[in-house]
Amino acid sequence: MGSGDPFGMPVSHSLASGMGGIRTAGDLVARMQLHRKMRLPEAKAFVAAKLGLSPVELSDEVVMRELREELDIGVITSVPGASKALAAKARIGRLLDLKINSVEILKEKMK
């Protein structure tokens, strides 16, 4: 049996999907909870401040869709020319001042 919290990942996924995940800002809030060990209200306040929104607007699909497209940080449906996958993660990392492992590994391989 592995070590660690067996419910850690399902709880994180539940929180992210509960806020709408990538449809809104659930994925961004979950990242702050995991990377910086923030509690939910603190993570929401941090992300809202970085995005220039109120915490309530983080769950608004219309507001977040427009903002995610403007910031090019990934949306749920494909948009021609928009960032996807690691490119979107790299932009999220810059926006939230995070080092995202998969992005860092790619940067190392491209040196």
C-alpha cells in the first residue's frame, strides 16, 4: 500500500469540479490549494486578486470563459489559435507565480 493521503487527489478533484473546473476557475483555485497549501477561501481570494475579479465571479461561467480566452489560459472547448495543454499550463504558472512540474520538465528538454 502506498503512502500519503488516499483521499487527497479525489478531494482535490471534487473541489475543482465543484467550482466548475476549467469552465470557471476551479482548476486555478485547486492549484493554489495543492501548490501553496492554501485553504479554499484563501485560494479563492488569491486567484480572484490575480485575475482582478471578486471571489464570487470565479464561479461565473460567462465571466471566466471570456477572461480565460483573453488570458489564453485554456478553455473547455477548442478555440482556433488558443493555447492548449502545456502552453496553457505555462501561462497559468506565470499568472499565479507557480512552477508547474510538467512545464519545467519541458523547458529542460528544450534547452
